[in-house]
Amino acid sequence: DIFLFASGNDTGEDATLQGRITAIRALLQFLMLPLLGGAADVVGRKPILLLSYVSSALEFGLLAFFGTHLKFIWLTRCMSALMDASLTVPYAVIADLSKRAEPLDVKKSQRLLVHSNGLTGAAFGLSFIIGPALGGFLFSVFGLNGVFGCTAAVMGVCSIITFAFIRESIPQSRRRSRILWEDITPFIGFGILGKDRKTFLLSTSQSLYKLSYGAYGLWVLYVRQVLDWTPFEASIFLSWVGVLMALNQGFLLRVV
């Protein structure tokens, strides 16, 4: 609904605005994620993760006060894209921890990697259960400002927990001394992917999945306009999707 408010309740302009911002955000992530990954190999995982959480807290804090102004929507979405490493860095931490077990037991290391990835996906699914339902409730009571303010507070708590309790997963001996040129130029990664057939096929399937996933952002617009759903009704449905995601990642992945 943030795009609907910014577009003056014009549903057609709403979809166009959301598509433009999503495309720009994806482009910025394409350019910045390799650099953030390279920086995490140099300075460690924890500082990059902390930077991502703090920038998210700042982003939603701005939206809580200026969420209906178009220029602030563009500013915060672009800022989020430039600093968002909340998905890539945790998986890097999992890889670091599995490598510690590798010299002792290769099979144990592989099982640890698979199970840890599954638990991380399950945690994402659980957040997809609680987040939409809570967001729908807050929206019905406090409106958009209440949703953004609560989200900013949650990200602030995540920042504090990361700073105070999360340990660095990559030792100094395994860090790189500098950021490489490959980290600054994401297009070089295409050549690396092409060298291994399995990696290439996996990357291609993920790219096709993300291409279709791009339509997800218009789903809320569809159910609101065609089915006349309220934000709370849409949030309940997304919570059910989160249940399925948690079951898939937390249990099925372990079995497979």
C-alpha cells in the first residue's frame, strides 16, 4: 500500500511505480552484492552484517516518518539495495562453520552444511509466518507508519544482538588482504560460472526462478483489485505460505 499512497491512489500508476523501483533495486543489488561479499572476505562477516542491519533500521525509520513521499521511497529502497547483505552473509557464515569441520570429517561437514542451510531457510519461513500477520495487524491498528516504525525497531534490536553476541566466523588467517577486481566487476562472475557445468545449470535454474519470482510483487495488487482483499487478509495468506516454506526447508530438506 505504500506505492498506492505515493501514486495518489492510482492503481495503474501504483503497479508501474512498484515495477520501476523493483527493477532499479535489483540492478543495484547486482552491482553491489559481489562487492559486499568481497568486503566480507576482507574485514569479516560480522561488520558487513551489522552494516546491513543498521542501514535497514535507518531505512524503515525514514519510511515511518516520510513513507508516503515518493522521493523518500526511492531513497530508502536504493539505500536498502546498496547495503542489503542480510541473506548472503548468513550463508557465508554457514559455509565458514562447515569448513571448520571438514578436516575432521568430510561427510559431517557436508551434512552440517545441508542441515544449516535448511534451518536457515526454515527460519526465513517462520519469519514469513509472523511478519505478514503482524504487519497486517499493525497496519489495521496504526497504519503504514506503525508498520515501518515497528520494523525499524526490530532491525535496531537485530543490530544490537549482532554487535553484542554474534561472533566472527572467518578467522584472520583465512581472510583476504584486499578486495579483488572480480568483486568490483560482477560481470566477471559469468565467466567463472561457465567453467563448471553443474554450477552453470544451478545458476541458470535460479535465474529463471527469480525471473518468475519478480511477479510476486504484483500479487498484492492483484488480490486487492480483483479479489478485493484487505491488507490483513493478504497477510494471513502470506503467513500460510510461510508455514509451507518452513516445513519444506526445515524438514523435507533434511529427508532429501
